[in-house]
Amino acid sequence: MQELAWYVTLVVVAVIIVIFLRVVALSRTVVEHDTVQGTASRLRVGLFWGLIILGVIVAAFSLRGIPQLAARAGGDVQVVNVDSMQWSWDIDEPELVTGVPVEFRVSSSDVNHGFGIYDPELRIVAQVQAMPGYVNVLRHTFDEPGEYQIMCLEYCGVNHHNMVDSIFVDLPGDAAADGTGDDTGADAS
Ligand SMILES: [Cu+2]
């Protein structure tokens, strides 16, 4: 096997040397490429500015939804304080609504935990570390109603696998007046 690798390497190196010598030889011959260069240059300049403009548009469009900007813009925010401990979650506001940014303020009373939010199909939608002595902020806006599972993502001891809880996300109209921000109340028929 070692020998085979050795011969393959020799052949590849030989091929590279041949290509290199060929390029060196060709570089000495002068060819008229003014016209080709002109067209290529125009294409390059067009492509360059096209990509710059496209990049700016894509960046502006994709940055619209980032939670930090939404929070800075003011407006309604649902604040949820989360404490964690071996082996449970203490979530002060487990009833939320869709469409309004949620700010989870996550900490721990003992060791590191991982605050992981899973949608009803058990796909993870957001996560942040829960650390003693720190309050980590996780911002997320729920688009779909349902029961979301909270699961620990950081091995924290023998009962880590049972560190599961739920939060409930309703459509704004369905939420009972529950202290999650100030609904205008005009949504009930
Ligand atoms: Cu854990």
C-alpha cells in the first residue's frame, strides 16, 4: 500500500511538472489579446458591481429579521425568566403567543445546563447556555403555535435526561389574558 502511494505520488508530480513546463513555454509566445481582454475586463467590472449590489440587497433583506434589531426597535416583548437546577426548569411565564418577540433570560442555580427549545415535531428552534452567575439572553419569535419542549442540552448529572419541561405558544387571539404584555383586548369577538 505504501509503495502504491509512492508511485501514484511520483506520477502526479510528473504530470504537474509537465503542465508547469508547458505553461512556461506558452507564456513566451506573444498572442494578440487586446480584444479578448477588453471584453473580459468589461464583464469583470459588471460582475463585480453586480455582486456588490446583490450582496447589499441580500444583507439588508436577511438582517431585517434578526432578534437584536427587533428588540432595539422597541414594541412588545414577552420576557421569560428561566432558572435551571438539577434537574428541572423554573420558567416564570410558560404561556406565550406567536408573532411577538420573546426574550428568555436564562440562568442556573447550580451547574451549567443547556436551555434547548424544541418545536412540536421535536426540531430544535433555539438554544442558549444556562450558567450559574450569568443571565444569558435568548431572543426568539415563535411563528407556529403549539407545545414546545424544553430540554437540557448540557450533560448535568445522572438525571439529565429527565430535565424536560414545556412552554405553550398560542395565536395572539387565542391567548387568555395572561400577563404576557398588554394585548389590546380587541381580539375577542
Ligand atoms: Cu442536563
